[in-house]
Amino acid sequence: MLDQGAEGFEGEMSAKKYISITKTSKATATRDLQDLVDKNVLTTEGAGRSVRYELDI
């Protein structure tokens, strides 16, 4: 996502996508994604099971 930039990245990130890319557990994926939100790298859209993450840069 970061290499492509906001305009070059197709689609949004979800916990499920993150898990499949990084081969981590759901708990780790959730922590990692929340850390990126806290650092203002990603923003969230939606809530609960349908939350999606977009680049905020």
C-alpha cells in the first residue's frame, strides 16, 4: 500500500486481507492495523466486521 501511494493502491485493506498477506493471527492483524491508525498512516471506514482501512498520506 505504501509503495503504491493512495492513488496507486486499488481497493482497501481489511483485517482479512492483512492476515492473508502477512500470515499473522487475527489478533496481531487487528493490533497492527490499529497501530497504523494511531500513527495516522491509515484511516478507518465502517465499523465492526466491515471496517476497512485506507491510506491517510
